[in-house]
Amino acid sequence: MHEYRVVDAFTDRPLYGNPAAVLVLDEPYSDSWAQGVAAEFNLSETAFARRVDGPDADFELRWFTPATEVALCGHATLATAHALTELGVAGPYRFTTRSGILTVEQRDGKLWMDFPARPAAEMKVPEGLAEALGAEPLWVGRGGTDDLLVELADEAAVRSLAPDQARLSGIRARGVIVTARGEDGPDIVSRFFAPSVGIAEDPVTGSAHTVLAPFWAERLGRTEFLAHQASRRGGDLHLRLAGDRVLIGGDAVTVATGNLNL
């Protein structure tokens, strides 16, 4: 049997934020087994942390959507660190991942993740993007190699967005980050759509904020700010841009524990 936890990340209240399933394992496992477990949970991400003995990391960490493995996931990393605290494992937590060594430590009552920044390079608006979103972009860029960043006119445009998922899945990108300056409370708001990897809308996306942080730091003229992902569940992220790294702080709550009978 394998123990699991379902953790709501980027929230201090159950049933908000972004849920992730977390399994902390001691033994190796196959890719097909992990993908099958992720499909069974059918959450946006399932995280698999396996203990390793190395100079730079204590755990190998991998993330699977119901359809595929991804190279970087913020909320499931936060959920994994939260699960490790509940298991009595002392931090800071050092993970070896497909995106390099990632660390998480507890400070100021929150878990802070240290991720690589992925500044977006401006590009022409892809054909069909405006029609797929149902909104006219002010600015479009590609963050890293796999996400599109789209700035809209205002917060209301982001919150009211109802994209055509079939059309959006035809846009070449892992996901589409839609954002605007916040107007009442958070400094920035965003939403994240990734139908091409089996996620119509992700509730709260830590990795998207590695693109959002450098974008908004330049426009806001500061390196620390509060972000809100305006999905139906919603979630809050504290951002600090530190050179080529993004520190992402948040809360997490365990909502379920159990055992896989596999």
C-alpha cells in the first residue's frame, strides 16, 4: 500500500486553491504506474516524491497531469513540501526535478519555493488566439519554451473570460496565461488554461508565476507583490523576484489522506 495526501495549495482554507495528490515513496516506480495513478486521481497534478541520497537533493520530485508528465509544477511542489512537514520531515526541502534543483523552506508562516524565472519574450499574436480567448490581447509573449503569456485590458476582462477550449487546444503551447493589473486588493490577477495537456483551467498555477513575476516586476517597478489567480476556486501567491529566480510563497491545507490499494 502507498499512503497519499490530497492537499489544497495556495490557500489557508479547505476546498479553495489548487488540489494536488501527493505520494512520498521509498522505492522506484514505473512511468506507466505513475501515469495511471495520476489518471485515477484525475486532479490537475499528482506529485511523486522519492527519497534519494545525493549531495544536492533529498527527494526526486515528478509531476503528472491525468494525461502526461510535466517539467515544472508549482502548486504540487508546495503541496509536497506541506505533506513532508506533516510527515515530520525537517526542511528545507531539496528536490531534484526536470527543471533542476528546487528548494522549499518555511519562513514567515508560509512555504516559500525557489524557482527559476522564465521571462516572456514578446511575439506576434498567434493566429486564432483572440478568437479562442474571446478577448483582444494587449501583449503576447512566450515564457520559457512552452507557455504563452497574454495581457488583457483589465481585471474584469480576465475574470469574465470564457475561452473556446477546442480552439485554444489548437494553439501551440503547454498553457495560456492570461493576466492584467489588479484593481482592488491583489497587485496582479491571472488565469491559466491548458487544454492541450488535459486541463481546461488550472485553479492556481505556481509555474505560471515564474513567467508573471518578471513581466509584472518590470511594469510595476518593484520586485515584491501579491498575485491572485482568479479561477472559480481562487488562490493567492506572494511573489519576490530575485535576479533570475522567483520566490513564491503560499499556504496549504490537507483535505484527505488514505492508501492506494495497488
